[in-house]
Amino acid sequence: MATEIRVPTLGESVSEATIGKWFKKPGDAVKADEPLVELETDKVTLEVNAPAAGVLGEIVAKEGETVGVSALLGTIAAGDGKAAAPTKDEKKADTAVAQAAGKAGAETSADAQKKAGEVAGDTQIKPATKAADSGPAVSRLAAESGVDPSKVAASGKDGRVTKGDMLAAIATGPAVVAAAPAAPVQVRAPSAPDDGSREERVKMTKLRQTIARRLKEAQTNAAMLTTFNEVDMTNVMALRNQYKDVFEKKHGVKLGFMGFFVKAAVQALKEIPAVNAEIDGTDIVYKNYYHIGVAVGTDKGLVVPVVRDADELSIAGVEKKIGEFGKKARDGALKIEEMQGGTFTISNGGVYGSLMSTPILNAPQSAILGMHKIQERPMVVGGKIEIRPMMYLAVSYDHRIIDGKEAVTFLVRIKEGLEDPARLVLDL
């Protein structure tokens, strides 16, 4: 009896995924718990492992298709990887198709398949339709809207109707519906022939599409403004240099700057609660907990794992959590629940050399802190010019909920905590 391969639960608020890549082909031997297929959601990329050992049978969901939770991806049959011998009916059908194709001439491939089905007798072979190949999302939209997917202009791989095609057809009405696939809408001016031959077109991953959509929504929906300040990193750097070796020896993790910034942010959030709140319709939701998102860059895009209850962690505890998240992000092993529920985000562009920037809100949060490169600059200290390691800080915030005074005060509190790190330890 065949074992079904189905889409696992994808996490809170995630209802569908896109088939990224199959690691095996039908007929290949598979081991239990061996990765079989990669799924891309709008938050993470994850692998589906084989539920049993055997031979990969039919692949139901092809690469590029959108599937829902619990959708059938394929099957695993008992065996050792050798291709199963075709049945008598299958041989008869294959022969019929070959004969029909040879005599087709001016006939269409659909006519040839129809003739082959008649020759094969009981083994009727029907031409595939776009609707059958287009996945559960398209089928669901077809059932809800009454739009026939076979009459919708297809832009997907191999002439498949995508979810976007269906949504466009539903939104704009019958004018988009066509009897045959239409050419995709041109969204950019064509390149010169010499330039076009040197271009490479790559489909955006589900994660990158979501990043683009969410960032644009944040700009559109919020009254976003940014305020700046600068912090003298002398004391934090001295403290780090003094204790970094003994810190790593005791806690098994390097002492970085992020632990200090998280603790400084938590103290400032407690003093200015509007920065830790969000708008819900006509209400303001004040959050009396502090889940700090830490933006991490990966080769597939930006992800933001969340250090939960950061106010209850020591600097060492924060550094340990960030270290764990960094490794998981590089390995593509972050779980969806580890990137949800943040109340405030910190983004460190300084690791890439950024001197100053205006970070975009991580909706539905109301503010985000941008860290930048530490650069030695001449500063006036006590009436004298001294060279100090300085960092520009930026806080982007939603002006609908946070006033300018609150945003500036918040950033000043972070500056004070970092320039006198004893305040972070003493909770002052």
C-alpha cells in the first residue's frame, strides 16, 4: 500500500506554500526521514521528509505549484528503487499513443490522444487540462468564484494557471478570460537585443515576494518618520574588551554589541510604552511584554527571529539566543514560530558598513531601531577635541501613534544606556 506525502502544518497565519524543488525522481529509492521536497512559504523555506522508506511513486504537486496545508504532494511505494514493470493496460495504452502520434499528421496532439484512447479500449487516455495541473489554490478559487480555470489566460510554468491569474480574472471580470493562453503582461520596456542576451530572469522566491509586499505595505499604511542621534561607544567597547575572554569562557558565546542594544531598547520601551504598542483599527494595543526582533541577513533574504521576553534575560542570555538564531538562519532551519510575535525590531546595517540609514517598519510594529557602523570621529569632550568611536542611531516610527517627543526621548534613553552601560546592569 502506498504511503502518502502531504504538506505539514506550516504555522500560524501560513495557509499555503510553493513547491520549490523535488530532491528525488519517481522510481528513486528513499529512506525514512530523508528530505524529499522543498517548500517555500511567505516566511521560511522548509523541507518535507519521507514518512516511510520505499520508492518514490507519483509526484502529484509539481515544482512551482502552490499547495495548501495537508495537500497531497506524492506517494511512496514499497520497493528498493527499481522501476516497476508496466501493467498490461499501460503497455497497451503506450502502444496506442505511439501509433496515434505517428499517424497524426495535421492532427493536433489532443486529437492524437483521443484516437489513442479509442484504440486502447478500456484504458482511456484524456488530454491534460490547465485546471488539473494548477494546484489546490486555483481549484479553491474556481469553486468559490465560478470562473473556469481552463478559460483563464495562463502565465505559469508549462502553461499552468496560477493563483495570480485566477485572482486577476476574478477581479477584472470576463475581459481577462480567454479560450487560449495569452502572453503575460509586459511590465518593463524590452531591452535592446545585445543587452537582452546578457540578462538573466529569475523568479522571486516566496520569501522575497513577501518581503517586498510587506515593506511596501509598511510604507503605504504608516505615517513613517525617522529621527537620528549618535552614541559614543567608548565605554561599551572598553567593557567588552575587558570581559570578552572570560565572558566567552563562561557562557560559551562571544560578547557582541547586540546584547547591550537589546537591554538598552527594553529599558527605553518601558519608559515610552507607545513605541512598544501597535494600532488595531481605532484602538491602540499596549504590550506589557518585550519580544525583540533581531534582523538577520541570509542568502535568501532578510529574516527577523524574535528574542522573546528579552526583559527577563541577561546580556549573556540575549547573546546566546541571538547566536542560536544566527546559526539557524544560515542553515535555513528557523521555525515560523521563532519569527512571530515581535513587539520591536533592531536592524544592524553596520555589519555591512552602513554609516546611516532610515530603516522601514516591520509591520504591525510601530518602531524599529537602526544600528550603524562604528567610526572614529573628532568630538568635543569637556572643551577639548578627542577622537571617539561614534555610531549613528536611527529610529523609524509610526507618527500616528508615536509623537516626535516620544520618539526623540526613546532614542536619547538608548544613547544614555549605551554611553553609561552601568545603567543597563543597575536598571537605571
